[in-house]
Amino acid sequence: MTDIEPVLRDLQDEGDALDQMVAGLSGAGWTAPTPAPGWTVAHQIAHLAWTDQIALLAATDPDAFATAIQAALSSIDSYVDEAAAAGARLAPDVLLDNWRRGRSALLTALRKTPPGAKLPWFGPPMGAASMATARLMETWAHGTDVASTLRLPNRPPARLRNVAHIAVRTRDFAFLLHDLPVPDTAFRIELTAPDGQLWTWGQLDSTQRV
């Protein structure tokens, strides 16, 4: 059984790090354009708030989640941008409060998810630990855009190991998704961590190495 607490702490820490970047922004800071075309800092936070709410539905109300998915599929090319734009039109203090409350509620819901339970998502269903990892990944990615916009240091955190781990675990699925045969040999994965340590997966003598 996977201990979900470490990844939940990392998810909370990643959200807190981004929160610190935006908490003291002026109105001009919220409307500053980010590297994502057409998206301001407010759009980035609004998107995270929206996605956290969708993840919360997946964890607590599958029927409501299914309804939300149908709405998204009906306008798949514009739905995400429209949701971000709607959130970005809110007053910054309201948007920030919405995001904070959504993050907190999602952490609580994931913590209460029974071990082994699968949560519905836009792709295949996933466990609570994988959902938390996916939210950590997206929070960091959008936070990177915000840090770039605000000219803030954004050294990759050690908690990104969770993201590397889920990538290693889903290797076989990636092959299946592209209609490719799954390799019958294990991979050896070695990554240099932000602090210089070596993150490793797989057998040292594997002939397939990354």
C-alpha cells in the first residue's frame, strides 16, 4: 500500500511556494502576461483553481465530475481557455481565496480516498497518489510561468522526484497508448536531482538506459 502522505505534503508545499509568489501582487502584477500566449498571472492561477475543483469532484462526486467532463468535451478546443478567462475576471483577492480553499479541500479529499480506489479523470482513472502527483506537476509547471513573468528565482525543487517516479511507473502505458509493443526488459533510469543527488530506478545492469 502506497503511503500518500509524502506526496500530499509535497503538493501542499508546491502550492504554498506559488502562493508566496502571488500573494502580495498588485493589480498590475495579476494582469502581467506570462509565457503562455494570452494568459496573465491571473489566468495561470485561475486555471489551477479550476483544475483543482475538477479533481475535487473526481475524488468526491463522480457523477458531477462526469457532467463536467461532458461540458468540456462539448467545446474541447476552447473550454480550458474559457474557464481560465472566467476565473481571471474575478477580483484578485477572490481568485486567490478560491484557489486556496480548493487546494485545501482537494488535499483533504485525497487523504480520505480509500487505498486502491481509482478516481475518474480526463484520461485513465488514477489512484489518489497519482492524482496528487499530477496536481504537483501542473502546479509546478504553471508556477514556472509565473516565476518567469515576475522575474523570480525558480530552482526546480526536490519534490519533482514524484513526477519523475510517475513517469517511470507509466512507461508501459506510454507504449500502449501509441500502439507500440511494450519492451520486455526493464529500463535503468538515472536523473541528476536539483541538489546534485542521483535519482535512480531499475536494475544497474539493464541494457536499456536513460
